Amino acid sequence: MRSTLRTPFWKAAYQSLPETVRQRYLAHIEHAERCDLALDAASDALSRAKGALARLFSTPTGPRSAH
């Protein structure tokens, strides 16, 4: 059975396991990778939303009069 891992970190984690237990833990490592990727995507989406809201509610910055 081939590993479906995509990220270097999780591939290395899988490869670091002893050969005799790799298949036993493959599903757990794949699940951890999916969770990691989902959290990363959620973080990116929240960051983009925060930036969009900041641009939406920002006031124009221009020269201001002292009077």
C-alpha cells in the first residue's frame, strides 16, 4: 500500500517509524496531515477575511489640516 501523504513533514514522520509498524499508523498520520492542512487553510482564510474587513472599514489617509 502506498502512502498518500503530501507534505514533507508528515512523509518524514511516516518514514521515521519502524518498518514493522508503518502500516498500522498510516491512517493516523494521514488523518493528522488532513487536520494540519485544514487548520492551515482556516488560518489563511481568517487572515484574508481580517485584511478584507480592515480595508472595508479603513478611512482614507490623506493630509490633515491642523485646524
